[in-house]
Amino acid sequence: MKFIVAILKFNFFLKEFVAYSVTNQSDLNLSDEQITNLQFRWTGWLTKINAYTNPTTYGPGTKSDIIGAFNDDSIYVGGIQGQVKSNPSVTLTGTGRLALDIPADKPHRGHVPVSIIRPLITFLKKLPMEIVIFVSDPESPGKTGKPKDVYSIGTRMVITAADAAEPKPEEFVMQLPEKKTIFSKYFTSDQVGKKLWMKAFYISPTGEAGPDGEVFSTIIV
């Protein structure tokens, strides 16, 4: 059995994230609905991760199920992270920052302007239900690192039928920011044969988004 490392890491993270959020709901200013949703997601996640890591049930179906949960839960958790981080009434301790994976902002020189570079997306390789993505600066094609003063990489994506026309801008769904320029996107078995559309943008240290790069598309295998 070969497990997806990102999913195994997310398993431990989600456990701590949900436990800390439930215990510190008031301090984090989270609603009852959000807490109920987190607990529901954790219960569903446990069922899927146990089936995925069990040698007697491991297979394409359980892999597809856990990838779907990983994609969906990552976006939901990212929304809560953003809410907590931007709430001026919430003060996080070191323990809270570790449990929620919300690091303190690094000191920087005043206001760093957002990059106006439109990043380019290419893929390095395709694997079953996985595409390894490379986001680069078209002005420096030989570099694998982020441009100066870029904190992270934002992406938006949508999946359509293989022969569909390019989606409208409002159809693209925001994903969790990426810290590295090379990363993987995972897909479910029902998405195989469909078309992935994606665009990227650079994010400044203060959270400002730059302009979108050109739309990238490829068929999921």
C-alpha cells in the first residue's frame, strides 16, 4: 500500500484543529454551527481515513473517498483559519497557533506592495488522480522559487466535462494558498477523464492578492 503523505499529515492536523476549536470556541469567536460542522466533518473523516489505511479495505474506492474529503475539508478549514486570523478580537497563544496552523505574521518593512506578476501554471507530471503543479514567474522562467516579497501562491480551480468551454471567472473556486511553487492537486475517481481548469495569483505578506495569471487546463487521469 502506498499512502498519500499530504493526507496522512492532514489527518493529524485535523484532529488537533477540531479538538482545539471545540475547546476554545468562545475565545475563537466560532459559531455553534461551525463547531457542529467541524465535528461532523471529523466523524466523516475518521470513517474514510480508517477505510483508506486498513489493508482489508484499501483500494481505488477508499482512495477516492479520502481525496474527496481532503479537498473539501481543506477548503472549509482554510475558511475558518482566515476568519480567526483576520478577527481583531481573537488573540492566539503559541499553542493555539500550532493547533490551528496559523503562524504569526513575520515582520516586514512597512507595507509591501502586492506583486503585479501574473504567474504561469504548468504541470510536471500526471499520476492516477494526482497532478503535480509548478507555478512560476514568467519573467524568470529558470527560477523555481517565489518572486521577491511574495508570501504564498493563491489558486482558483474548477472541473468540467472534457469537452466543455472555458468556465466563467465566477465559476472558479478558491483553494487553500500554497507556500511552495511545486505542489500536488488530488482528485476523486469520478473526476478522472474530466478537465481541470486552474489559474494562480501571488499573495503579498499582508494578504493582498495580485492579478490572475493565464488559465491552465488539462485532463485528469
